Amino acid sequence: MNRYPLWKNLLILGVFLVGILYALPNLFSQNPSIEVTATRGAEITDTSVAEIKAALENAGVEYKAVEMLEGGKLLVRFATSGEQLRGQEAIEGTLSDRYNSALTLAPDLPGFLRALGIQPMFLGLDLRGGIHVLIDVDMDAAIDQALERYTEDIRSLLRNKKVRYLTVTRDEGRVKVKFRDAETRDKAGKLIGKEFRELVLDTGDDGTAFYLYGSMSPADELEVKKSALEQNITTLRNRVNALGVAEPIIQQQGERRIVVQLPGARDPGRLKEILGATATLEYRLVDTEHSVQDAVDGRVPVTSKLYKDREGRPVLLLRRVIVTGDQITRAKAGFDNRSGTPMVRITLDGAGGRRMYNTTLDNVGKPMAVVFIENRTITNMVDGKPVKRNVRTEEVISVATIREPFGSTFQTTGLDSPNEAHNLALLLRAGALAAPIEIVEERTIGPSLGQDNIDQGFRSVMVGFVVVVLFMALYYRVFGLVADVVLLVNLMMIVAVLSLLQATLTLPGIAGIVLTVGMAVDANVLIFERIREEIRNGSSPQASIHAGYDKALSTIVDANITTLIAAVVLFSFGTGPIKGFAVTLFIGILTSMFTAIMGSRAIINLLYGGKRVQRLPV
Amino acid sequence: MRMIKFQNIDFMRWRWQAILLSTAVNLIGIASFFVQGLNFGLDFTGGTVIEVGYREPVDLAQVRSALAQGGFQAGVVQHFGTSRDVMIRLPPVEEQSSAQLSELVFGALSQDAAGEVELRRVEFVGPQVGEELAEDGGLAVLYALIGILIYVWLRFEWRFSVGAIIATIHDTLVTVAVFSLFGLEFDLTVLAAVLAVIGYSLNDTIVIFDRIRENFRKVRKGSVLDIVNRSINETMSRTIITSGTTLMVVLALFLFGGQVIHGFALALIVGVVTGTYSSIYVATAAAVMLGVSRADLMPVKKEGEGLDAMP
């Protein structure tokens, strides 16, 4: 009686060993480190190692090691975070033109763990320090832009097909086309319906004029929003990568939010500057039919808009946009084969390529302009109070003549220097934000506070743990010691699962672990109390053990499932701290059921199973 | 070793007094909630919290004057943990400009302290996000309750389910009432603690319910009250030990876990105490008063049930 079959013992042993393996990396200390990457045009080579070592030695900063990592990165390890910070100053001070440096924590793992790719727990920003930003994407603006595009497209479609319309305007979230008679309207309706299947068409008239309304279908709106969010995430990722932060997290949250987390980063101002600017490009034809001077004097034709180039000279461009920055898929700086002058080679997506081809086919020999549009928020101090205002810069960055029709691949020449080509390419490549963004939440944790949080969290877990362990051993004697062993295993299993899943451990997460420690004991208390009851009722020791585990099982499962329900709800509705707590609570309940029921039974079976026992030390 | 022998204590004898006590406490809590309201934290109100660490102990008046010189009508300035750490809380700004506020504030402070100050933490929550967090939090509590209601209903009986829910609401109210009465800050982590309390309180309740169900099936003699009392007595030592160990752990969290989770730990302390009490005097008492009877808990005999169990 009370013996586990071999497979069950092996299973428990197996889980235990895997647990040890995954928990192991957490025993090794994490070195405050600097991750060094090369800036544009530079490369990490063996000489970089020497350079960085020299820079650190010159500044008198002690380092532990400089290692080459995969993917052209260097890792400089330090003993303390103070040296790490001075090290960064030294590297940035002397080598910032070629290298980006980012603060990070690198576990000091032995080779075999590194080879297995086993990582320690991923510490949340509240434990390691860093910046957390929640960004809201202005979806109304994205929809607005899409409608604007439709308005332009319908106008040019009707013009090309020679359908006589009076006006094409935007009207409360839809496109309104005005016609003189119903016949033309219906003809136009068919045309538009065929060309823009995603538009929902509607008609109306007010006695004198006939109207055709085109509104976006819900599916189309959803698509526009989805792609706006996706593009914003890509763009933000590119921009954040330019910051050179180790392990940045850029994720979608909900339908219109983006989370940016930069572990180890300490300057929220710089991040916000980079995130805040929104830049886009537009290719437009130059209006060659109207006089620029007239426009400057205030007589701007309806179809055109007045811009200025970088020298401040006025340029008159057609309102119709050929392609926008979000249609650019690639941009690369180089030199023109024929003239040897700097150029940027641009690749457009399919739709952009078609539009470009159609436009350039009709306009060979005419000039085309690239407009750079940037929105950024500037904070000024007015009467001692910060005042924000949005600044929109629109400038023509280049005007070039269309030599021949071209489609999705073309090049822009006439740039002043290779440097300018390089910057333009970068600008084009980093892409534009599809919709304006706004920072709605920010949490910055300084590195020292992170360390404090780790220390305090660790200390409270230890104190709680020791108190519970002592109590159990005193109260339940041998059985209590068994409970203590499985509690320790449980703690290790939680750490192992967290490391395995690479789930983020936060301070509330540590609180969740602490709570699980308290509650994990409950399963064993239930079992042991049952065993005592059985003994009091006169059962034999073996039968008591058996009945104790048996009868307590349904109670334990019921009790844990209700807590599990709470944990799941917390996880699905919670954000930030709540989520962190729910994760460890959830994992803790599962591992505690395993260790407290199966683990403790296995040990007790080994101790007492199949033996003659007179009295149970419970 | 056994601490106390629980055998024949008539717990249910005091159920009316207990109901009076619970009702009174809850009414005070609700009254306080309406009169005083809750001191909602940054997570729910929106605004900016800046925590800075000075190298030397610093006078709050000095910090306030530095802020005033920078042109900030500071909301709350207080020490946080030690006399060198200062927490500044600023109300939400109407226009969405507060993202940069933290830097300006820190700029003003470090200018005043000649760089002897370190930025430890900045939290900015937009007013809109605050509303959403509050809404999501409320929803989380609601859904947790519904999920648990359904589970207990399926596993036990509707009277137990209702009893468990009343007890859960009771515990939530008491915990929130403590925060309202003493004007303690109620933030997201406290909300998480309230949800943990729900889980804990239920855990405790289910253990007793489980024993009542078992005894109803096993013991043929005795009134409903006798069996309920007997079940409570039988589970009492477990209740005390588990509550005790959990309380010890939560106390460790309260004493050593640091300022950030002080509210969290306090909510748990309150919750563990009230959760233990409510399992007996709210959940069980309510189920008894709703008329739980032996017949309700007898296993439903289905035809062919025995066959299913055969291999």
C-alpha cells in the first residue's frame, strides 16, 4: 500500500530535474553590462574590442570582460552598475560617432547553459529599471486620410473617364459627388462601384442637383485601422532601434494602442522626441499651368497648393498626391551610374507603382516634387508654465524632371552630397507613421529603484518562506518537513516555469509568488489534517495516509480551481501590475498542486509506503 | 502537536450576531465610500507621479519651494519611505501635454539641488487611460465573481453559490472600506490584491462547503445545524493554520516588501482576516439561512452511472 508505480516516480523525478535545469540560470548573478552596436556605416570588428578596451582603460573604468556577440554586437560586462554607467560615459564620450551603447543586464552563465539556450527569468521594468510608454494611435485621422485618398481617386477616375461631375467633396465621413442629372450620376455610380468595390454607395438629390455618396464599409474601415496600427508599430520599431536600446519591446495592446518598453533606458525625453515626430513624404506633380507669382499673391488655384522648398522659395504643386511615404517599401542611397552623382533608389509597393506609372506616362518632361511633412510637438515655457503646441513642417525637399515613365522602381537624383542622399534614404526608409500618435501613459523606473525593488521583494519572499517552513516543521514534524521540501521545490518550479516561458517577472509578480507560498501550504495542511483525523478515527497508519490524500483531493482541486478562475480573469482583463501578479499566481497554483499533491505523496510513499509503521509522525 | 481541540463548538449559535456585525461593518464601509470616497491612485485618476531620491535628507518645504519656483502648483509632496526620497504627485493636465511635465519638474528640482538628486520613478497616466483602467478593473471583479458563481453552482448547489458570492462581496466591501475609511491610496496593485482576496476567501469557503457536503452524505443523524457545526469544527484547525501561514507571509510582504506594495500587502492582510471570518459567518450562515438541506446535496443517481466507472 501507498506505493507509486515506477513511472509515476520517474515522471516526478523528470519534472523535478527539468525544473532544476530551467531554474539554474537564475542562480548566477547578472552583470550590469553595455551592449555596443555599430552605427550606420561602421562595423564591429576585432579592432572595436581593442578600441573599447582602450577607451575604458583611459577613463579608468574597471570592466570584467568584453565579448563578441552574434549579430555584430559587443558586450562589455561590469561588476557594479556604477562602473557600468561610467563605462557608458567613457564609450559615448570617445566613440559615439561609430558606436551606439545601451545598458543591459547580462547573466553570467556557464557554457553548457548558454549552449542550451536557457535564460534566467525576464525581469520587468520595475525590477531592472527602464521606460514604459503607452501610445495611442489616432484612428480617426487614419480613416480621414483614407477618405481623402478616395476623394482624390474618384475625382481622377471621373476625369479620366470623361464623366461630367460638378464637385467631389468630403462630407461627414463620406465622399460626396455632385452631378447635374441622374443619368450621369448612375453612370458614375457604376464606374466607381467597379473600381472601388470596398466603397458603399448611396444616392440622393435635392431637386436641383443629384448626389452620389461613397462611404467606407465597416470591413474596409477595420482594414485601414489595422494597417495603420501595423505600420505605426513597424515605424516605431525602426525609430526605437535607432536609439540603440538592448531588448526593446514594441507591442500592440488592444485595438489602437502600442506599448514601447525600453529596459535600462534612462532618458524619457530623448525617447519621446524620437517617438513624437511624425514624418511622411508625398510625391506630387508641379503645377506648370499657373503662375507661382499669382499664388504667392493669394490667388492659389483650387487644384493646387503653395509650398516652399528648403531655401524658402515658393513652389506651386498640384493637390493630387501621386504616392505617399507609406507606399515606399525600400530606399537605398548610392551613386548614379551615368553621372556618378549621389542618388536614392526607391521601390514602391504595387498600388503605388501603378499610380506612379500612370502619372509619369502622361507627364514626361514635367517636374515632380517630393514634399516632406513632419509633425512634432514643441514645449515652450510661457509665464513659467509649459505650453505645448503642434508644429507642422511642410517642405519640398526635391524637384526633379520626369525623364521617362517609370513604375515601382526609380531613382531620385540631383542631390547635393552623398550625405544628403544618405539622410533622404533613411528618412524614406524609416517610414512615416500612418496616423498621428500620442503618449497616454509613461512609467520610468530608475535603475537604483529597480535594484531596491528586487532586494525588498527577495527579502520578503525569504522571510515569509522561512517563517512558514519553521512553522510547518514544528507543527507537523516529519510530514511538515516533507511539506517544506515540496514548498522549496514549488518555489523552484515557479522560477523554472517563468524562465521557460520568459514571462516577465514584476514586483506584483513577486507578491504573487509570496501569496502562493502561503497558499501552497494549504494543500498539505488539508491532507495532513485529514490524516490526523483518520488516525483519530482509529484507522491504521497506511490507511490513514491513503484516505487522507484521497479525501483531501477534491477539496484541494475545488479550492484551487476557484482561485485559478480569479487568476485567469485577472490575466485577461488586467494590464501592467495586475497581469504580472496573475501570471505568477496562475503558475504558482498549478505547480503547487503538482508538488503538494504528487510530490509530497511520492516522498511520503518512499518513507512509509509498504512498511510496517506503528505511529505516523504527523 | 495540536493547537486547540475543536469538537463541539456551536459556531452557528452566533450567526445572528455575526450577521448584525457584518451588516454594520458593511454599512459603515458603504457610508464611508459615499461620504469620503476612495483615495484613487494615479492609475485611475490620471496624472503624474515623480519619485526622486536626494543624496541627503531633504526638507519637504524646500522641495515645494523649488517646485513653486519652477512654476508648478504641486498637488502632493511627501516623503516616500525614507527622508531622502520624495514623491511628487501632480494632477492630470487638461491638454494632453503632461508627458513632458515630468522632465520639467525634474529639471526644476535638480537645478535647485545642484544635481544632488536622482530620478527614481516617473509615472504618467493620461486621464483617458485612467478611466479605462478603472473600467477594466471593475469588469475584472465582476467577471471573476460570475465565473466563480457558475463554478460553485455546478459543483455544489445554488444556495452555496449564493452564500459564496455574498461572502465574496462582503470581503471586497470590507477591504475597500478600510481603504476608504483611512483614506489610503487605492491603485492598481490594491485592486489586484482585492481580486486575490476574492480568490483566497473562496478557497476558504470551498473547504468548509466541501466538508458540509461530505458530512451530509455520510452522517445520517442530526439536524442541518448540527452537521454544519460539525463540519466547521472539523475544518477549524486547517482554517486557522492556513490563515495563519498566509497571514505570516503577507505580513512579511507588508514589513519588508517596500513602499510600492504596501497597499497591496495591507489589502491582503485585511482580506485574509475577513475572508476567514466570512467563510464561516457569511458564506455558511447564508447557505444555512437559505435553507440548505440534506436532500439537496445527495449525489444524483443516474442510470448506468456504475457502468461508466468500469474500465
